[in-house]
Amino acid sequence: MNDFERIARVIRHLDAGHEHQPALADLAEVAGLSAFHFHRLFRRWAGVTPKDFLQCLTAEFAKQRLRDSASVLDTALEAGLSGPARLHDLLVTLEGASPGEFKRKGAGLRLEWGLAESPFGLCSIAWSDRGICHLAFPEPGSAKSVPAELASDWGSAEFRRNDRAAGAQASAIFSPASAGGPALSLPKEVRLTAFVRGTAFQLKVWRALLRIPPGHLASYGRIAAAIGEPHAVRAVGSACARNQVAFLIPCHRVIRETGIVQGYRWGNARKQAILAWEASNG
């Protein structure tokens, strides 16, 4: 089998079963090569990595399912995106604090914190080397010190204010690509991690939120069903309200069963503005 035939076999394999999100080792086995040699060969022939090629196939499949009126979360699951990633841009990953870290409330952790302008008003951002642990939209004039919620969640941490670095974080978070642009247009260093404190149930809800594509909506009931807890609609709403990282964990994409776009902890007008911004930049 020559190199072209190896690549053609893998592409046919992906076309037939990309929804299973095969790993590099699985594709290498189809090609009859080691993972290392297959990765080099595929990139030379296709111009992109196997992972990037798979993401392109997944995005096209998802768009077609959405055009066919499949529900947003069903589309994410059918596309094989059951992990903590957005459907289209695969931009944000979610890391939960361990039980010990949860209990210690950040003891021994150094957090950078600052204020920055965003398309939706002044925002407060905090982060560590583990990821962004706080993003909120404070009321004008109220953000002169470490926000009360941040101090409560991570009260034992060491805080250092850095507005300049917060501005750089905001530039990455609120780039047009984060509204739905393709992941391939983003350098790797722009991809973001949210590092949060939450119960197992809250983490499950927040990971489900990350599977709602930018510019789209899902109901609290649909989220509850998607995580296997169809009767936990109220608890889903409470988890959304407890979200510590606004915008990145997109609780703004969740609406009531009646279709009313309300109930956002940072204001209904801001929720509608974010949804419109995502739609126009998608």
C-alpha cells in the first residue's frame, strides 16, 4: 500500500465514522503505521493534522444537523462531542477543583485579579496558572476591591491585582472567534481553561453548557435531560445561577421552556446583548 492509498483509506474511514471521534492511534492502525509516522504522513498529504481534519468534518456534520432542525444538544451528542468542549469552536475546557482544593478555598494558590473593559461593560477577571476562576460583570462603581463572590469562593488564596493583564485576558475571551469562529483560526495560546469550584452536579451542568453552540439556545429542561437528570430542572437553574465564570461557561444560552430570554444574573439586557453579539460574529 503506498502513502496515497493509506491516506485515502483513513479519509474514507473518517467520512464513514467521524461521529465516533477516533483517536490518533485508531487512525494510525487503519493506515497500518505507528502513530508518529501516521501523523507526519497525514500532515504532509492533507496539509492539516488528523485532529484538525476531524474537527472540520465534525463541524460540517453539526451544521447540517442543525440545518435539519436537530436540537442543539442532540447535535453535539450525535457529533461525538460529549466532552467539555463547545460544538463549533472547541475553545474552552473546564477543570474542576479537587475535593481538597474545594475545601481549602485556594490556600496556597496565587490569583491574579483585575478589571477590564469588554463588549458588555466592565468585567472582573481572576485567574491562576490553572485557568480562569472568576469572570463577572460588576455594577458601576462597585468594583474597587476583590469582588465579594471571588473572596468567598477563594478566600484563602493570595490575590494580586493586575488590570493590564486582565485586559489581555479580556482580549482573548471576547475575541470574535470566541463567538463562534473556527478553532483553526486561533493560536493555541488563546485557548482558555476555566478552573472552577463546584459540586459534581454543578460541574456536570456546566460541561453540558459548553456543548451549546454560540448563538444558539437550550432550555433548562433540555439541559437536565442531556445530563441524565430529567427531573432536576430547578437544580439545573441553580447551577446556572452559581456559574463563577460568565460568558466562558455560557449560562446566557439557557432559557425557560416558554422561550423567554430572561433570568440572567448579570442582567437580562446583557444576556440579550451577548446572544446578539454571538449571532452577528458567528
